[in-house]
Amino acid sequence: MRLIFAGTPEFASAALDAIVAAGHEVVLVLTRADKPAGRGQKLMPSPVKQRAIALGLPVQQPASLRDPAMAPALAAHRAEVMVVAAYGMILPPAILAVPARGCLNIHASLLPRWRGAAPIQRAIEAGDPVTGITIMQMDAGLDTGDMLLAESLPILPEDHAGSLHDRLAALGARLIVRALDDLSAGRLVATPQPAEGVTYAHKILKTEAPLDWSQPAPRLADRIRALDPFPGCTALLAGSTEPLKVWRARALTEPAPAGLPPGSLLSAADGRVLVACAQGGVLELLEVQRPGARRVGAAQWRQSLSAGAPLAFEPAPPR
């Protein structure tokens, strides 16, 4: 099929590769503007732009799709369909109407659960046992269009946002190729999303990083997985000014001693780092990172603390 592809991050790159490998004609790639990155804040192209250039595809990076000239410019490419994957820009009705067969979106959840910007992270944070990919016919709403294809994927106990992202990207790439084949053959059937079960996956903010010890340990463990690799959860030892990144942790079944406030470090003869949480729960920290240092086992970090160091973490600041 002759199509326009719109996407920006690595998640979308996998789909672009699969579409090209399947023999579809990508007449234009839309992606977001280059952004400063790294210590030098050098302008860097998006992963989709890098991949499109490597594939020899034409690329445009419009600042907005609401310019009245955009719809006629896109229509001139005579694309049958537009494929959208984590583009990061809302498509106004005039753009949605450009391709003869509409715009297909690759969404990283089983709609209508987790509409919005961060479905992968919010599914892990909520403790969901399963997620998936939905190929959706786009409309003017926020991830509200009819469902065309969907496939589930289990969320494994060891999954974090990065690992689940990679598995969902591969699934999304496979499903969009199938959807395009079915669309071309007239086999694609649209199903309205159910009205029940709608949730919204709000954008991940850096202000969400501090761990709130007044929450239950299982919720904290899920949150740590959800915010890995970005922005990573943090904890501040009492009296310290350097936040400690917490990359891996697990909720324990044994309760904390009665009367300990949340955030207290429990004594452990084997050097394990155990933290009291809400409802008498205990969270064991497994992997942490000091600013400017590499990730280490939490027990190694605890051994590095000076004698007499406070044995509690500060409460999380209000958000």
C-alpha cells in the first residue's frame, strides 16, 4: 500500500522497519523536530528520522499540523493510508481526512484501558497482569477510535518499562503489517470501543520520581519497575541532599516490626536493605545508584554508609 508514516521514538522505528520490509510504499515520514540531548545539548534527530534517512525515505518535521497548508501538502502524496505510532502530535480532523482509507494508530495497550501518553508505564504501575497492542482507526478523540486488531501480552514479574516497551514494539510492528494486509484485502473489521473500562495513562513526569513510603510495598515495587528507565525512582536518606536512584526492589511477605514509621530502614544481619512501608509492609531494595556513580547492589550501598548514618528515608515531597 502507498502510505504516510508518522512517528518519533524507538517504539515507532520498529513499525517503520516492518512496514518497509513487508513491501509497502512509504511516500513520506513525519516526525517531531530534532531535540537537544546529552551533556552538550546537541540537536539530535528522533529515532524515526534516523531510521527513515537510513532507509532512504523522505522526512518532514512540521512544527504543527494545524497550518491550513498541511492537509493539501499531504494530500499531494496520494497516500491510501497513514500509519501513526507514538508521533507525539495530535492529528486535527483535516489531516485525519487526507488518506482515502484513514489513519491507523498503533497503541500500546488493550483499549479502552490506558488511553493516553504513557500506557506502558501506567499498566506496570497499576499492577496489571496483561497488556497488549491495539491497532485503531483514528478519530478526533484521544485514543477513542474503533478497534481494528488487538493482541494481548503478559506483563512478566521481571518486566520494567524498558523491557515491556521492546516486547510491545515488536508486537506492534507485526500487527500493523497484518492490519495493512487485511485492509488491502478488505478483511479489516472495525469494532467500537466499549464504554466500560476506560482509563487514562497520563504523561510521566520527573516529579513522580520520589518514593512515597506511606504507600504499600507492592505498589512501590510496581512503581519502581514502571519508572525504569525514565525518570527512575528516588529516595532521600535522612540528612542527605543527594537522592538515591532505586532501580530494582521487591515487596516482602513478612511484616515490619510494629510501630516503625514508613521509610525506616530495618536492621538486617546479612546487609539487606529493608524499608518499612504502609500497612506494616516491607520493601527490599535490590539495586540502587548514587549520583554520578554506577548501579550497585543495595547491600553494597548500605555497607558504604558511614557509621552513625541515619537509618530512615525522608518522606516524599508533595507533588
